[in-house]
Amino acid sequence: MIRHICMFSLKEENKEANIAEFLRRGGELCRLPVIREGQAVRCTEGAPNANYDVALIFDFDSIEDLNAYQVCPEHIAFGEFAGGIREDRACIDYTF
């Protein structure tokens, strides 16, 4: 299994609305058949300000499934949305 974690720091402008939209759209991605398990999450209130604001945590059966996800239209559309609201991004993919 492959776990894909992608974290984002968001721009301050319209931050709360953008977090809500990120979680909504991320939740839709979680339902893609190629994703075994998925979560779209936000940082807990009161956590350090240096933390990322939101994250996607997806599990895939194989690296091939992860690679298929990377080029699917839903992911590309989400990436365009996230690119417009983010300040920073970090990602890791690992086998577990």
C-alpha cells in the first residue's frame, strides 16, 4: 500500500471559505475508485501557527494506482483550484 500525504498552507485572503471549499472538493476526491481510503483534513484549532492549514491523506493499493490518480481529470481540476489558494505545499508518498 502507498500513502500519499499532501499538505497546504493557504493564503490569508478568504482563508476560512477556502478551507471549507478545499475540504468539500477533497472529500469528493476521496470517493474516486482508485483511492482505497481517503481523508481531507484541516489543522486543529490551537495547533502551532507553523503547521500547514489543510491536507489530503490518501491510501492506494499500488504505485500504479497513485500514478493513475495523478493524471485523472478530477485531480488535475483539484490541483488548479489548490494552486490558486495556496502559499506552500509539501507532499510525501510512502509504502506502509
